[in-house]
Amino acid sequence: MKVSKREFIKNLKTRCYDIELEYDKKYGSIIPDYGNDTGYHLAFNDKHLDVKTEKDVMNVNFFNGKKLKDILKQVEFDFV
């Protein structure tokens, strides 16, 4: 499903969902670190990265070398 930036960030901040995504015919996920109150594990196309904040999720050059905030409208999401 396509989501607005506002809706995506709202769902991300709840930390209630694992987020599966597809971008450029590649798959990934954003998973809250349930052992801590902050932190996320990013996975995309067999690469993995741990980040500390929602801002990091949006601003790290990780998704084919691009920031999530820049490609958000092109990404398909599933909140599971």
C-alpha cells in the first residue's frame, strides 16, 4: 500500500508494527528493536543496518543508496 509521509511516520512511531517494503523490485523491512524503547533494524536487498531513531530511518542512505524520505512515494508498504 502507498502511504503519506505523515501516515508512515505515525505508524513508525507507534513501534507496534514490523514494516515490510518493496522498492525498485527489491524487498526489505523496518523492525522496531522491541528490547529497547528506541532503535530499528533495517533490512533491504540482503543488507542490514541498525539505527537509533525514526529520523535515522528516514535519513540514512540505505535503500539502494537513497533516503527513505526521498523515495517514500515510490515504496509499497505492508504494516504487519
